[in-house]
Amino acid sequence: MDPRPIRTQPLVSVHDLSFYRDRRMIFQGLNLAIERGKVTVIMGGSGVGKTTLLNLIGGRLTPAGGSVTVDGQQVSALARRELFRLRRRIGMLFQSGALLTDLDVFENVAFPLREHTRLPASLIRHLVLMKLELVGLRGARRLYPAELSGGMARRVALARAISLDPMMVMYDEPFAGLDPIGMGVITKLIRELNDALGMTSIVVTHDVAEASAIADYIYLLDQGRVIAEGTPAAMQASTAPEVRQFMGGLPDGPVAFHYPAADYLADLLGS
């Protein structure tokens, strides 16, 4: 029998989280859990704080209250060196891709390996080619970012995000700006790489179809808290007005089509 304990605790726990920008509330009493080995999708309208949540998980921002715990470590309590050590175990795919424009594809993927390891050049080469093969771009290794399509750049950024074999990858709007084929490729890669590499994935998006295709669990955020959660099937079947409007893309509902205004006829007559 394997004597090692089975890990049952969530990889990421967010408890009673509060965060403000100036005096504007972003989160107030936010609670959620990211299960190990799963693809968890964070959804919500523009400006609800989805990217801010990723920055809080990664320790780039500090909460005003509550806690964010990653792999048993409270992120805001970590010393600088400990925080950097944790970050090396977390891959990040930015919405823009954030490739280094003066480096070719190979060197972009090799960059984290050169910065954070002392591996010999021959082994770095093998690792980079392996990661590029996983995203289907081994043959593009000598191209520069300016020569890549949007979908290809996103795939290179994904290869770089997994270069250090992270325990978790966070995706910030990975489908934004992609054509249907590019979206299909990224959707396939997120799901397949998560399962094949034994990772945990957090995907921030407002693309309902793609989220439903890859998610094990979905959280819907609004007004600083989780307003709904569940599997994709449960979210699609929800009768809650807020969930039905978001998942169905309905133009009117709890988020009203009309901005609050005086009575229309009275406004026209000037009374």
C-alpha cells in the first residue's frame, strides 16, 4: 500500500475575500475552491474582477480581508522568496500572449527554463521541442512573434506557460480575439494538456460555449461574490434569472437593457 497521504484539499481556497480599488468594492466575502486536477472556469460580465482574482491568487495583489491559499500556503503571508518559489509552480497565459518580440518562438519557450533552472543546453532544447510539439508548433520554432497569427501566438504562450511543468496554469481570457478555428484549438489544448500533464487549470472567460466545453466546474461572479456555481450542465439548466441571462446571452433581465432614467414621455415633454 502506498504510504503517501491522498490529497483531498482543494489546490486553491478563497475564503471571505475582500478587495477594493480606491474606494470601489471589487470583492466582498468571496468564497470559492479550485479542485486539484480539474478545469475550473471563472465567468462573469466585464469588470466583475475575474482578472483581479487571478492576480490575487498569484500574489500580485494583496487582499483587504480574507485569505487566498494555494497548495496549503496563504499567499499574502509569504515572504518574497517563498512567493517567487510558488509562482514558479504556476503557469500564466495572458490575454495578449505577452511574447517577447525580439526572441523567436524557441527562445520564448526556453526563457523560463534559462531563467529558473541550470539545465544544460541540450536538455533545454529537448524540453522546448517537447512543449512545442504538444501545442503543434515545433515546426514554427524559428519564427518571430510578428510572423505568427493570433492563434499561433496564443499557442506559443501556452507552451511557455507549461515549460516548467507547473502544478497549475491560469488562463486570462484565452479565447479573446481568436477566429473559430483558433478558439477550437485553444479549447482542445486546455482540456487535453490539463489531463495529460496532471495539472490544475483556472480559466477566466466570458465565452459560454467554450467554457461549457472544457469546464469541470464553473463559478459565476457578480457584485463582488459568487452568484452561482456548478457543472456546465447544472449551469445551463439553472432557472435563476441571473444565470439564465448570462448563459443564454439574453439582452434584458437582471442586467437591464435600459440604463436607469426618468419616465420617457415626461422626458420628451420636458416635464
